[in-house]
Amino acid sequence: MTKTPTSHRETKLGILKQSEIEKVIIENLALVQKYIIRHYADLIINTDSAKKLHAMLGGNLYFEAGQYRKHDVQLGFFEPPIFYELPVLMKNWEADLAQRIKSTKTQERHIENCAWLMHRFLWIHPFFDYNGRVARLLGELYLIQNQLPVVDFRQTKRKDFVAAVKLATAQGDLSQLQQLLVR
């Protein structure tokens, strides 16, 4: 069943067309990326930074930006975890990532970590919207912090990214996501 995208949405600025919202989000995204480049050395990839990046991305549009979602969602055939499990899942994501980083010595492992952190974040789907953008921002931050080339996800076809995430979700296979990072 194909879902028709919503053409309008209520925001802090009133009811806006999806195209108007997207323009604001794109402008915000550029500001968030500049913030990451300026402050990467001081940022820790954790639940607080994820919330902060989400708030920076959509805070001028949505009151709930920077907060975990307060309801369940369905993404096509995928149903992310129940909303009240989000605080524990995100703390586990944070702790797991910290352990992975501690034991990482090679560039290949950093790529694996980056793919894992983005996929796991997307699987948890902590926010009402823009989880993909926040996951990619966290991935960019991780790559910068580990002196690896940053992936310009605007050059990555959305269908390729979605296919890689779906493969990782269905089969636990992060290889396509890792290939996108290496490319």
C-alpha cells in the first residue's frame, strides 16, 4: 500500500506546505553542518548531542524538536520500537557506541562503527521526524572526529541509502551502508 505524503503540516509558523517546510529544514541543515565543523572536537556522540542536533534542525518549526517521540509510528512494513522504550534504547545505543569506539584501532573498524551508529539510530527511530538527517549528521560528526573523509550524503542517492538501511534491518548486514561510506 502506497502512502500519500502529507501536503501541509502544522508548525510554530502556522500551517505550511511540505515544500516550505523542506526549504527551512535545508537551511537549518546547512547551519547544523557548520556547527558540527566548528565544534566537532567538543562534541560527544551521545543521546544529548542527538537531541541537540534534532532541535537545531527543526526547533524553529516544531515544539517537539529535540524530544523523543511520544507515540508509536509505522514506517512502511517496519515498526520501530514502542515510544516508551526510547530512553533506555538510546542510552544503550550511547553505551554500545562508546564501547565500540574504545576498542577501535583501524579505519575499517571506524567505518563499521559509523555504519552501525547510523543504522542503530534509524532502527530506534527516536524522533517524530528527521531521524535520517540526524543519523547522517551523527555519521558526519563521527567521521570528522576520526579524521576520515566526510561523506556528502547529498551525493548519495536516497534509494541507495534506504536500500542499505533496509538490508541492515532485515538481515543485520551493514555492508551496503559501509560501502556508501567508503564511496
